[in-house]
Amino acid sequence: MFGRETPLGYIETVAGELFLESSRDLARLSAAYDNLRMLARSPAESMKFVKELSEHGA
């Protein structure tokens, strides 16, 4: 019905929304997302961290 879809990136900031279409911008956005996922804690680690903060203060 719609044919081939063009890749699109979306970023929401305090200054507004950005829609990215160029392959260069999409590659940079994808790399940033991959880096964040690599650095993120697992759900179990996150729960442990929040519990520790609540017990010992931030």
C-alpha cells in the first residue's frame, strides 16, 4: 500500500523535535543509540542501584 519506506530518525529535545533523513545523520543517531544501550545497566542492575540509592541517599 505504501511502498518502500524511507528510513527516518526522530529526536525529541527541550528545544523541539528533529526528524533525520540523511544516511550520515541516521548513522550517527544509530551509533549514539548503540553506545547508550552498551553503557546501560541491565534491569536487575538498575533495580539494585535504585534500591542502594534509596537506602543510602543520593
